[in-house]
Amino acid sequence: MRPGTVDDAALVLSELLSNALRHARPLPSGEIRVSWHCGSGMVELSVSDGGAATEPKLARPGLSALGGRGLGIVEHLAQRWGVRAEEGVNTVWAILMAPVAGLAVTPAGEGTVTPLGEELDEEFVAPKRETSPSRG
């Protein structure tokens, strides 16, 4: 893989997961689901939650703003990203190019990609969040 791909994927996944933890409800099971799929010169990352009052969207915060830059980072590092909403489950996903040294990879829709051979699918379900009573 190209140097930095793992670091980019870790940063994107961190942004997606922190947004879910901060802004969304857990899934009906009380969990948030993280999954990834590697293969064909790309890695797809996704975080599924129970949704929020608003859909995740790219913000353009001012220079002095304390937050709002996460999806901008995702947009910069990812080939593409988006949101899927299905029956009480929102999934924010991102696809990063993950070329292997000596393997020519072209963006989706612009040619073919030589398969990496063995593909990897993984899923991790975060444990239920425990909330503490707020202090007044």
C-alpha cells in the first residue's frame, strides 16, 4: 500500500466514529457499528448509528470556529463519501484509494483495477455507551 494510506484510513474512521458518538443516537441495540472492506485497490470505511436530528453534511467553519472540520478532512482524504439512510440506521461511508506498490489503480469509472487477490471484510460493534447523570 502507498505510504500513508493506513494513517489516512485511521484518521477518516476516527472522524466518522467521533461524529456518530457526538451527534447521533446509537442503533436500536444500543451500539454503533464500524466496518471496513479492503480490496481492488480501495478501502471502504463505514460507521452506522441510529441517526440524528440532521443529516451529516460538509461545513465551512470560520477560522476561529472550534469544530466543524471533520467532514472536510474526510472529503479531502477520501475518493468519495456519503450517507445512506435505511429504516432507522444511518451509515456514513468513505472510500479511499489504497494502491499497492507496482499496481496501477484508476478511480472508479475510469478503467479497471487489477484485483488485490484476497479481499478483507471486517466489522466491529462498539460496546453500549453508558451515560452518567448530568450534574446540575
